[in-house]
Amino acid sequence: MLVSANEMMKKAYEGHYAVGQFNINNLEWTKAILQTAQENNSPVILGVSEGAGKYMCGFNTIVGMVKGMIETLGITVPVALHLDHGSYEAAKAVIRDGFSSVMFDGSHYGIDENIEKTKEIIALANEKGLSVEAEVGAIGGEEDGVIGRGEVADADECKLIADLGVTMLAAGIGNIHGKYPANWAGLDFEALKRISEKTNGMPLVLHGGTGIPADMITKAISMGVAKINVNTECQLAFAAAVRKYVEAGKDLEGKGFDPRKLLAPGVEAIKATVKEKMELFGSVGKA
């Protein structure tokens, strides 16, 4: 059964650990992440970007796949199915199609329009019991070409959005999507402190979890970060493992070309990456 992220965020914030959001791209990804969550007795959030949603034949297809897997694999840990960086239209679509959590990213609007649209999404989500993530201050990276350090959100604007009744808030604190450049300046903990104080008890979300050093992750969790997004790291691990299999010529041995065999090393690599992150975030055994 899919659940909203409301309870898992509250528990994580109070328990000083973070729940990982791992983005899914296909059946292998979804299965690997669900199995790892179950094996480690950890709550988990499955993230779906709009692009991945289109790739997987629409949000309704994803809901069917995830619900079917939860039932067939006997998954008992809390699982939230969450739209990642959703536009206004996509946010409404996933609420309609049966997701259990939604991120509306209004960070590219002016603060007033961000507030108005976020309010509308919260009202729609509340009718169906979904959790809501909002964003203030765009996260840097490949999405908008920012290098060096991502944007840092304004603490007063964070408070305005937090006070609307969102479940969790993504605020830029110098983090970046994708691979971090060599000149990255690190997370801005002063900004995190200001945001955390202003939003008073609001679980915060750290986007761009791939490549942030473990000590920074741990410090961020101690300062109110309760959800951390991981995507690129799983993709890199998957690609490296499949590449190794092909380069070793294993796809040419017997039925090694069978996609179930060809992709199996990649699946194991995803599982290892997710387990490592769950241990780092402190969510193991917290289901």
C-alpha cells in the first residue's frame, strides 16, 4: 500500500535521520529500491521526474506497476510514490492518477505566484491525503547551468511557503543536481541554520544528494534535513556495472544477451548504492 510521506517525515525529523528519495526510471529500478527498503526495514520514497513519467508511459502506468510490486514482493515498509520537481499541471495530474506524494516546484515563479500555486496544490492534495513538498530558491546544476554553488534560498521566503501547510520544504543551500564540479564550494550551513530557525520544525529536503561528502550529509540531517534525494549516483552505478558485464563479453556467453541477465549486475549495483545511502541517512530499521 502506498502511503503519504507525512508520518515518515515527522518521525525522521524528530528522530534525527533522513528518508531517502530514490528516483525510479523503469521496472528494474523500482524493484531494486523496494527490495532494498524491505531488506533494511527502511521507509522509502520513490521519486518520479516528469521526464521519467513520460518514459514509463504515464503516471497511471507507474501507479499500477508500483502497487503491483508492493503486493507481489510482500513489501511492508512505508512506501511513498512522489512526483519530483513537478510543474503545476503535472502536480495536478499525479494527484488525479494515484500518487501518494507530490512536489510542486514553483521556485522559478516570483514568491507571490509560488505561494498562490502552492496553496492550490496543497488544497487538492489534502482532499486525497497526499503529502506536499514545495521549493524555494532553485537548486543549481545541470538544470539551469549553475556552477560553483547552487542558489541559496531566502529564509523569509522559506517561512512564507512553510506556513502554508506543506509537509516538507526544499530550500537551496548551495546544493547542485548531477555531478558536483571540482570548484563546488560545499553546503552553506549558515543558510541552513537560518532556514531551519525560521521554518521552526519543518522537515527540510536536500536535493542533489549525489556527491555531497558524508560528513556534510550527517551535519545537514542534524540541522533539520529529513529527506535526501538520490538519482545520479544510482544511474552511474547501474551504468558502470552493465558496462563491465558487456566489456567482459558476458552478453556473448550462452543466453547472456537476455535482458534479465544483461541488466542483473546493474540492479545489484543499484541495491548496493541504496543500502549505502540508507545506512548513511540513518533510516535502516526505522520502518
